Amino acid sequence: MEVESSPAAYNYMSRTFNHLSATEASSSAFSDCNSDRSGDFPAASSQSRQLWLSCTPDDLLRQLVSDLDSPSIEEQKQAAMEIRLLAKNKPENRLRIARAGAIGPLTSIISSADPQLQEYGVTAILNLSLCDENKELIVSSGAIKPLVRALRNGNPTAKENAACALFRLSQLDEHKVVIGRSGAIPLLVDLLESGGFRGKKDASTALFSLCSLRENKVKAVQAGIMKPLVESMADLRSNMVDKSACVVNLGVGVEGGRAALVEEGGIPVLVELVEVGTQRQKEIAAAILLQLCEESVVHRTLVAREGAIPPLVALSQSGTSRAKNKVRFFFSSFLLIDCRNNILVSFKKQ
């Protein structure tokens, strides 16, 4: 089998760069970034172009960063696209790109009025944020507010990738407060409600991460998060049931969360999950019902009237050990049950 030799030079934007080596080529066409699905190299790309993107000599990186500040929108687009692909396809490039000074200009590009340039900037920042060492630099460069603006005004891909980038940045706990106070949460709730499948998934992932912080849970409930979550849980074919139930489980623990869930019709949906969901879904739904019943006899009555007792009894007998413990605690704390007949006898006084 013949091996094609490496080209001696590569032309980029009418400039020639020499001594490209293939020794660092990635063995995978894609990085572990499953959020940037904007595609790999254009179909017309030559083998030498792909080889160049796998090698990334430092002079090329410097040229790309310089072109991000070009007065030409087309040159900015080209440079941002190349950086996006470099960060996507080769994990070790992410730190090199950041060290070359790309994060500041990319942050500025996110605020561009040109939708495609904005999308490229958002997606490049997303791919760079997969490197933990870059997260602090991205936040300190002021990227959160432009990402939030893209979440509000961007095209669908920019919104989805902005949600993903905010999720990645929120993986550092100190960033959760900053993101939550930036206005991101109502926009993520909007995306959860009105976005496409990928937008809904990305929004729920970001919200789950952000809502580990109590003040963000309150913001999410106030923004109306329970409505789209209940709708997603009700559609068992949506592939969103688990994610939505996990976010609900966080949200019911704060003021207004329980009332909002009940108001949006969450109890019958949760009872259905206990009846026909997967083991994981049954367990999460039981945990949510337990929280609903903790402080409200009214909610206990509603749960019982929706027919929750028989499937909960069944779960206490055949579920996982954790599910059994949750359901048994539910019964022992709040209800007097005739387990032989699956009948509610009375509510315990609290």
C-alpha cells in the first residue's frame, strides 16, 4: 500500500506556509465534542487541507487569530470557521488556540450582526470550552454576556451551541452564579419550550447543571420551567423524559416549584411514569411525588386521586433497592395503606 507524501506547503488566504508534518494527525475525524454537529470539512476540501488542519503549525494559528480582527467579514468568517474545526477535531489544539490569543477576538465576533459569523464564533467558543484549562479564560474574557445575546438573538444553531457552551462553562461551580445572573435562565427556558429537539436537549442539560444552585432553581421556576418540562415528560417517545424529570426533581425543592408543577398538570404525568416508565424514570417520578407530598395534604390527596398508590406499592415490591426505600419512606411518612388491596386508608397527621 502506497503512502502519499505530505505536501511541502499549504496556501491559506493567499499566504504560503511551509514544513507541514503529519506526525500529530488525529486518529479520529471528530473530537469527543458531541455538541458541535456543524459538520466536518467541506466536501470540496482537499487531502492537503485536511492534513494541514491536523497539524496546525503555530504560525498558522497566529495568522488565523490575526484574521479574526480583519475588517473583511469574509476573512473573519473563514478564520472563525477554521478555528472552530481545529478545536473540534483535535483536542490538544484547544489549548494551543487559546494560548495563541483567539478567545478575545472570538468573544467579540459572537456579538456580530452577521448571523453566520456569530454562529462560527459561538461554536468555536463551545469547542474551546471543552478544555477545562480554557474555561476560566473564556469567562474572564467576557464571553458569557455575548453567549447570552446569541441565545436571545442568534439563529437556531447559534442558540443551541450557546446553550452548550454555557453548560460547559457552568461545570465550574463558581461560574454558575455568573451565568444565572446574566439573564441566561429565562432564555434557556424559552429554548426548552420552543426549540427543536436538539435545542430542547441542550437547554435541559444546561438548566440541569445551573439548577444545582438554589438561586438558579428559583429563577428557572419563575421563568416558567415547569410547563415545558411537564410537556416533555408526558411524551414518552421524545427521548427527553429522563432529562426533564431530573430537572423537575431539582425544581420542586424551591419556593413555588411544587405549586407550579401541580398547576401545569405534573401529577398525572408523574403517576404515568411510575406505572409505565423505565426503572430510572419510575424512581425519579417517585422521588418527585415524595417531595410534592412532604408539606401538603392537598398534594397528597391529588396524588392518591390520580391512582398513584397501586403503582407505588408495586414499585416498593419490585423496584431497585433505592426506589423501594424511597417508596417505603413515602408510605411510612405520609399514608396509611392497605397494601394487600392497594387502598389508601388515611393520611397521617403531620
